[in-house]
Amino acid sequence: MEDELEDKILYQTLSKSHMKLLSKFAVGVTPFNSSLSYAWKVMRVYLLKPEVLIAGLLICLFVLYLQAAEVWSRGFIGRISSSLGLGGKGRSGKLALLASAAEKHSWDERTSGSAVYAVQGRRAKMEDRFVISENINNSGISLFAIFDGHGGEYAAEYAKNVLVRNIHDKLAQSSAIADGRSPMEGSKSGGADCEAESKQKKPESEPQEEENERHKVNHHNAASPSATASEGAQRRQSFRKSKTEDAIGVGGAGAGANSNQQLENDLLSKYMGNASPARQQLKKNLLNGTAGAASTVPEAKPKTYEARCYVQNGSINFGKIITDEVLAADHDLVEAARKLADFAGTTALIAVIHRSKLIVANVGDSRGVMCDHKGNAIPLSFDHKPQQVREQKRIADAGGFIAFKGVWRVAGILATSRALGDYPLKEKKLVIADPDVLSFDLVDHRPQFLILASDGLWDTFTNEEAVAFVRERLDEPHFGAKSIALQSYNRGSVDNITVLVIVLKNGRYEVGSSSD
């Protein structure tokens, strides 16, 4: 017992002596200067504690384990994928799956100088329509169009089949007259006589701006690109201003707010009353052929004129042709939609190329962009949005209002301020179909290509991004139209996406086929 007790006392004495020596060594190490001395004291107090050292060691081991596990699993899964022929990994594999899903519901058309690619995307239905009509009746005139429908397919389909046919025929007849040939036999003139138009013309002494205001068309002189640029800058500036001005001006109070709410309720009841007894009865009356007369007196249809009325000194007024045909088609569409109780509408983006002239007419928020010889993005159209100062004033003058519901909407319903169709909003002219028409001289700009697209693309791409993206892919079969449409889908666009790319060489469009 005494020996064991002596051994314990000796062990404790040696342990204490050892710890004292270590403590003296640690305390006795003095740094060379005061700053290092302070750092050493901090490290000795906080970092050299046993629990801190142990915790740090465990963390390092855990990080090394995670790194080793990640490398091992990545290599193992990669080997399995390779052996099964799955290919692709990570983000590229996910993008490939998304693209494959988008391509299941897609449409395309290609010619030697243009291509269009359309995907239904994340929408339940495909409401976009497109048109490529090259070298109409060997006239050298080519027509391209994008129609972005909303509220159903009826309006976009009507525009594609009726509006385009009317414009197509008028262009063919006008071209024949301008070239000194008689229009093709069997073709219908389909318009009022020029004398009827001349009676309505204003005296020549009145400024041309009044005529443009009457049609709500902005004609840009092809010979003055600076004017076009300045107009575009002004419109962009007005758009920026409107973001703050509209936020203040839209929300009126008192009686104004009450009347706005009443108007919105009335319009919404027309739009959303699909299952209402009144609409069901209307459908029955139409099916039975007993539909009553319209409650309101229909407006007079806008006039279109004979093809020769649009030709002067061998030059065709393309902007006037498109404007007149769009307004006439919209009138017919609204009347037909009213009878069918169909509330669908559509935008319209129409481009006509003839020799060195490019004419672009726009109704709504589809958009065109040109890539010039320097690679710059030049707008071919400007979106019609309710928050723009010009559009907001027009809507207010018509007795309407705009409201913010996710985006600015006419009467809290429609996100574009101009469209074909949408007949409940046409009753008070809250929404109109008057196109803006811009003209460009291709010799001045020497463009490489044009992009026409529905807003499904522009929700995820800026003008500059789209031009840069397509410019790198012009050697693809669809001239980049397919790639950018799928890329827009991959970026999360929730709308139908239609992209039409028109390639020009030396500032000219070389047609590859002839349309009848």
C-alpha cells in the first residue's frame, strides 16, 4: 500500500512539474515587437485553448471529407452516365431537357433568306401566328408578319387569313400599276374609287401632320435617319417619364376612382362572363339563327381604296395600304367577334421589303429590331403600352383609365394599349388598332438582318442582347431564330414565343421563292 501511495505522489509531482515547464515555455516566448506581442497574447488566450484546437481540427477533417466525397461521387455518376449513353451533365443537361420539352410544341418555316421558329412554351394554347410571303407575284415585294394573340386564337387566325390576304392582294395590284402593267385578271379591286378619297382629302395648304394625326400614323422619312433616331429617343424618353407620371396620375380619388372601378367592373363582366346566362342565351340565339340586333349602332367601316389610289408617280404608298387594311380588318373582326361573343385580340407586326425600302407597321407590343452593318441594334417599332404618356392621355380622353395589376393594364384588363379585336374595349375606343408606321432606307443602314418577334422573346431579351445572340448564329439552319426562341424559353419566358429572322446581303433582301 505504501509503495502504491508513493508511486501516485511521484506521478502527480512529475505531471505538475511538466505542466509548469510547458507553461513557462509558452509564457516565456516573447515576440520581437509590441504588435506581435499583442497578437500573440490574443492567440494564446483564444486560439490555443484545447477545445478550440480540437474543434478546428474536426472542421478541417470534415471539409476534406466533403471535398473527397464530391470528387468521388461526381466521377462515379459521370462514369455511369457515360456508360448508359446519357451524355451531358449539370446545367447543360437540364437545358437540354428544357429545350426538348419546348420543341414538342413548335412550328417553323425556312426559306433561303428568312426563317421563323415558334414554340408554345408554358402556355396552354398556341396563340401566335406568323407569315412569310416572298416576292409576291414576282413583284419583288416581300411581306412578313407576326401576330401575337390573347384571349384565344380567333383574332390572330383572322389576321393571318383575312388581313394578310387583303394586304397581299393590294400590294400585288399596286405593284402591277406602278410597273405599268394591268392588275392580274380575276383580281378584285376591293376598295372605293379614288374620287371618293380625293373629296375627303384636306387642302394641300394644310400641314401633313394633320393627315398623319387623322390616321395616327408616324411616317418616318427614309432619307433622314437622324429624324428617325431623334423620334425614337423622344419616344423612349416619354416612356421613361411615364413611369413616374403615370404612377401619380393614374390613381385619382373620389368620384374619379369610383367611375374607374365601375368601368372596370362593367368591362370585366363582359370579358369574364363566359358562363353567364346572358352569354349562354346569346350562343343559343346564334345557333338557332334568332340573334337580335346589336344594342349599339355599328360604326361605319373605315374605307379602303382601289390599288391605283396608292400609286403616285410610280411610287407605292405602302404605309397607307397597311394602315387602311389594318383598320378595315379590325372593324370586320370586331363585328364578327361581337356576334360570336369572342373576346380575343391580337397584336400585329408587319414588315414589307421592296428594293431598298423597309416599311414596318406595328399595333401592340410585338417588336422588330434591325442589326446594322456595325452590329448596332436599331428599333423597327415601339411597343404600345398603357403607361406611355401618349397612350395614357388617349385612354383618359376616351373616358378610360389604366391600373397596375402586375403590369399596367387598360381598365385593369389588357396589357397592351393597341390591338386588333378586343371588342368590349373597342366600344369606347380605350383600345385602338391604329398602327404606327416607320420607314427605313436599307442603303443608309446596310443591315445584316432583321428580327421580328412576339413579346414572349422580349420578356427575356433586350434589343441589344437579341441582336448579339442572333449575329453569332447566322450560319445555323434557322439563322439563329430557333436558338434564341429556345434560349428565351430556358430563361423562363411564360408566353408563346415566335421569332422571325430576315437576313439581308449588301443592304438588300434576296428573295428565294415566289408566293402566289
